[in-house]
Amino acid sequence: MASLCKTFILFLLLLPQNFAISVFAATGDGGGGGGGGAADMGDGAPGPNQLVGDGRSSDYAKAEIETNFVGEWVLDNPDVGVGAMQLQLMPNDQVVWYDATSVGPSARKLEPQGNCPINPDANNQPDCYAHALAYDWKTTKSRTIVVPSAGLRLSECCLKMISTQILLKKKMFLPTLDGTYSSNQILEDGSAIVVGGRGAFSYEIVPPQLEFEPKRIELPFLQQTRAPAKGPNQYIENNLYPFLFLLPDGNVFLFANDRAITFAPTTGEIVQQHPVCPGGSRNYPPSGSSAILPLKLGPDNSQPLNVEIVICGGNSPNAFEVVDGKNATEKEYVPALKDCHRIHPMNKGATWEEEQDMPSPRIMADLLHLPTGDLLMINGAKKGTSGWEDATDPNFTPLLYTPFKPMGYRFKELKPATIARMYHSTSALLPDTKILVAGSNPHQFYTFNVEFPTELRVEKFSPHYLDPTIDGQRPIIDEQGTDKVLKYGKPFKIAATLQSEAPLVLGEIKVTMLYPPFTTHGFSQNQRLIVPAVMDISDNVITALAPPSGKIAPPGYYILFVNNLGVPGGGIWVHID
């Protein structure tokens, strides 16, 4: 087992720079293009950045800078040759993505020429085609990666970022777990739980070491939430890729199909049974979206002021049954859900609260944290479900979600894309604050010259805050004067300036820390945004408090951002333990 793990870890050596040395490489300038207009919508006296109440109040002592800019799309690479089914931003600024080895030849051969490992998914024949890439988001260049042992199917492979290690999990060294469509969550000690999967009603605890014996714990809740099959290989399920979130008390919130529990990850004990979320099914294949809202810490640095989870979209429980070719003789594309719901999972007797509806229905969307504390919903479709040929009517319009604005003002439509990104599409927030968007293949094999072809183009989307008219308000972090190794509960320094050269003002600055997620099938696993308390600003040096423990910020690499009245600058990589 140890030798297998070490073999899989070797893929890191394929990256063009040494992982440990290059992890703090310089980030982009955070610029953007296009028109727009901005106005500083308030005055008021600056004050300390102290969050009060339940964490829903403003993070600033004066109104945020607003803009009419609705974003900009740019083609980043016209053809990378490999689909992006599973994607992870790495701390050396490579974006690594994987496609399945069971989908036949990709559109790019492995490098160098003649590199043709055996592929068990191709009858153990040599396979000269690439099924994985390392993409340099700064240069747009990419290179192929040899998938270890050649047979990493969707059912066997997940790329995870665990503490300071990258663990490539394969079913052969998680023998008790069927990894098909499972989710993972990093815990406070850097270990991970791998939950669910097709026919798997349990979870495993995987420590962040190369040598380990997986610990399996039964979880009947997963069987209770599974929609039964209609016949041999006629799966319905509706509870795959369950939504997982580590809570600040060390317990884990688990949502599957239409309901949730909170459980203790070390024992499997159910701490709280949550009520059914009304409306429909939210997990694969109806594939809604979910995120834990930003965890804002107050000056006492003990607990987040607000712990809340949002779920949006999905479809009716029978939507997959009536559209998938294994179940339906004539496809019916059921319109997706447009409703959203929120819950405070740590409150005793917590119930679902109705959130504002989205402007349009959506399945298979990524719900990404932005450095500002807002979220972005991107990609997806308006009808059908996940699965080959099972969705139509792409949803081209990104949504800005501002969860603490008054009801009725929380969603804003941004500039629509022109490329359909549906099944097997992914996206990621980059350190320069842009969004990388890749993938989409609604077919069993690479298929072109159809309405929704296999998509090999890579794009970048500049959100509203990259309006060039407000560049003067954008912070620039001085890496040399900034602490990059953080310790739990300890103060740390950030040296920064504004492009306008105006001084930083206490009460007008917010610091955020993003744990970059592993994204696949519309769920950004392990994603969380921490808002540490800013205690002082002196001579353009910010003093902030690191999160108090791994329960709030699991150990590992984060992207650190500085925001000035809602205008973020480019981030840098930091490590916390």
C-alpha cells in the first residue's frame, strides 16, 4: 500500500516547479477589462473592523464601493485537448484537472510522443492519449500528466488537497469504499473523511500520511436517503456527491438528497437530525449547489459569528428517471428548481429558512466563494439532470450572490457566457481574483459537431469587482512584508498598499482566506472562506488574528486576500497550522 501511495504522490514531480519551494510564487495583478462605472456610496467615520451581532452586519465602517460593471469573458486557451471533469487549484499556481480514462481517446496525446501506458479501461491496451493536465493559469500553457497506474476512472479517482500533501485516492488502497460519486471533507487535524458513493453507505477516515489503514464507519443515513433503483443498472439514487461541511465544533454537516444530519466524524454518532429541505432533490444526479457561508471571526477570535449553509437549485426526485436513457424510452427534460434554502446547523432544532429564489432555474452549477465574501454561481443548465445527454438549455448567466443583502436584492445577473458549460464542467477562483472556467462533456465519449460538443476551450471570467474604473481602490499585497506561515490564534502581519497610494484605513479593510476547493459535478468540496478579525492598521501594515483552530480553518494552504471597501486585490498563498 505504501509503495502505491508513493507512486501516486510522484505526480507532483511532474509539475514544472518544486511544490514546496514555489508555493509562494507571485500572483497576478488582479486587473480586468471592459467598461463600467463606480461610485463610493457612503461616507461616515472609519472605525475598527469588528463584526457584531450574528455576522450579518457590514464588514466595513462605511458603505462599500459599488459598480455597474457586470463582468467580462475572455478566451484563455482555444484548445487544451483534455476535458476538465475534476479540478484542483494547486499552491504552485498550477490548475490540475482530470477526465475519465473510460471515455475513450481524448483530443490530445500524452507527451512525449510514444508515451502509451496500459489502460485497463481500454481492455488493457496501450493508451497514448492524455486524461489529465497541469494548466498554468498565468501563462495559459499546459502539459499532460500520466495518470498513475493508467486506470483512474471516475469511480476510482479523486484529487484531494490534504494539509501539506496531495493525496490521489484510488479504490485499490481504499478497499472497503466504493469511491464512485463520493465526497470528502478535510478535518481539523488534516485527515479527511470520504463519504458515500454508489452502493456505499459508510465513510472512511483517511489520515494525511503515506502509510495508513483506512477506518470505515457505517452510516445508515446514506441508505435511507437513496432513491431505489428501477432495475439492474437503473440507478436513481439522488444522494450522490453529498454536501459535506466541517462545522466549527468539529462535527460534520452532511446533506444527501433532501435532508441532512450533523455527525461526529470520529465515531459516526448523529449529533442532530435536520428536517427535510422542501422542494426536491439536491444531490447528483439532480445536482443542486451548496456552500457554507463565510466564517467571520470577531475580536475575541473564539467562534464564527454566523454559521450558515445555503442550498440552491436541483430538480424533482423523478427528474433523472424520466430523462436518462437507462430508465426512459423517451427523454423528458424536467425544468430545474430555482429555489434556495438556508440553515443554521449548529442551532438546536435548526430549520430550513426560505432564501430568495434565483432569477432562473439551475442544475450542475458551481457555487464559488469570491474574495469579497460574496459568492458566484456559474455554469449549469436549466432543464434535466447530470448524466450523459440528460440536460439541455444551458444556463449561460453567472449570478452574483450577496447573502446578507436585504431579501430581494441578493442575486444579480452578470454578463452571460457564450459557451455552454454543463455536465463535467468545472471552475475555480484564481489568486488574481478571476474565475477559470473549463470542461463540459455531456457525452459518453469525446464528441464534436453536435449542439453541445465536448468543450476543450478554457475561459476566464472577470467578476464585477474587476471594473477597471475602480483599480485605484485595489489593494496590492507586499509579499516580502507579509507573514506567509500562520499559527492558530496568533496575530499575523500583512503589508499592503492601494494602487491610488492612499493609506489603508482601519474599518475600510477586510481580510479573507480561501481554502481552494476540489471541484467536480457541481460541488466544490472543502471550500470555505474565513474572515479573520483585523485588529490594527499602522503604516499600511495590517495586523489580523489567525483563526483559532483547525475546526474553523483546517490545516493547509489558503489564498489570502485584502479587500478595500469591497474591492479585492490579488491574493497570495499562505499556510496555517
